[in-house]
Amino acid sequence: MARISIQQALLQVALDGITDNHSVTVYKRDCKAFAAFCRNELNIKTPDRLRENPLEALQQYEKALEAQHYSPATIHRYLAAPAKGLAVGLQQIEKPKRRSSAIVRGRVDDANTQGQRELEAPRNQRLVQFQRAVGIRRAELADLRGRDLMTDESGQLCVCVEKGKGGKRQLQRILPGDVDVVRSTFLGIEKNQLVFSPDEMNNKINLHAIRADHARDAYKYYENLITNGGTQQLRIELVRRWQTAHPNGNGAKFLDIITNRKPYVLRGDNRKKALAAGLPIKYDRLALMAVSTFHLSHWRLDVTATNYMV
């Protein structure tokens, strides 16, 4: 009898009761990532070995994710599928609490308990997982149609928002790890059909908080890309986007920003907030601009650093 892999063993349990294609895609991706961590970092290569101490393996995975500065919400998401596959409750894993913004809508003192319940509800996971991959505004989600999945000027998969903030057309780039989730969401949607029905959009989930988590995760992706030799290609793609948006503009100032290797440093209250939360106070300008341009659809480092990183 052929031995099964860790990923296969996890999915046999984790997918129990999961029927929609979108959730299946997410669970497969997250179990695959955890299995790779076990194999490469813990030297655990079989399901039997993993079951000897599943909580310890999950805890080590959590520490690795936290060390990479993933947001608490993303850590929670990455742990959910493998924890279910190992029959370990998420509450047993020590992990940072998700930001209060994930359960508060509007005013800080107005706890959004309904939104929190809806955030966790299975019926909303198609919307929630898509938002974690794309990170757009509520009105933009509600207006998406089947025709809005496309590639940008650099051949990268994007979701097109026809009328974003200020009525401008914007292309939200999809990170490589989120491509399958986004494609599965659009699967079977007709060209002029809404991606999310009015019923799906009828909730109090704080979608802006998820947008902020997405921005932080995108920053981490670009920071790693730069560290691993992707600087020049990223600059080329940013210049292409700037030129597409400003066909008659002078891009000298933009070029100065993305070639400046001096870190962007938080100051004043934002510095204090970051230090109190255990967050970095210095950021790579090129990575910040990639987040601003490809994921938040503006060109200002200060807005991204102070409104989304802290």
C-alpha cells in the first residue's frame, strides 16, 4: 500500500464538510505550505511522525509566520486548515491576537460583534478569502463582474476596479500565492454577472481591516522579493504602471523614490504606536511603493506607511 504524504493526510480530515470549490482551494494551499514547512524546517516527512506531537509542529509554524511579520489575521488563516487536519484546536496554539480593527467597525468604541460572527461564518468565506487576496473597498467588491479578471501591463494577474476612489480605473495586482483563490472565485461567473451577490455583500464584516492586513502581507512579499534579487524587475514593473497611468507625465520624481535605498522611517505618534505593537519602524521604500501602486492604487509612501503598516 502506497504511503500518503503529510499534505494528503491533512486534507483527508481538513476537507471533511467542505463543499465549495473556493474553500477547497484555500485548504489545499494552506496544507501544502504547512507540509513543506514540516519537511524542510522540522525534518518531519511522514504523517505518523507528525502525529507524535502535532501541537508542537503547529506552534513552530506559528513562530515562523510571526517571525516573518505576517499579520495576526493571516497567521490565524494559515493555521486553520492544518490545525483542523491534525484535530488541534486553534485556541491551543499560542499566537498574537488579531487586531481590534478586525472586530470593530467605524468608531473604536463600537464593538462589532455581528461583524465578527459573520467574519467567521462558513457562508461568508468566499467573500472573506477573496478580500484577503485582493484587498479592495466594500463598494468595489459589490461592483465586481466576471469580466474584471485580467492581466496588467506586465502580464501579472489583476482584478480590475472600473470605478475606484475618485472614479478612477484601477488594477489590483494578485500575489502569486493568491492566484488560485482569486481564479476559483471568478470560476463560472458570466462576463456581466456580479462576482458577489447583494446577499453576500449584506454583512457588517470590517472589510477595510482585511484590506489593511492584505497591505501588510503584500509588503512582506515585496520585501522578500527585493531581498532575493527582484529589485530591478520590480522597478521596471512600477515604472510601467506609472507610465500607463501618466502617459504624458514626467516620471523623474517617481523614479527618484523607487531608486532611493534609504529606509522610510516612522516618526512621532506613528513611531510610538509601532514600537508599542512590536512592529518595525523602518520600511523599504521600494516595497512600500509596490504596495501603494499595485494594491492601494495611489502613489504616496506616507499614506501606506502610516495608515496601513501601523
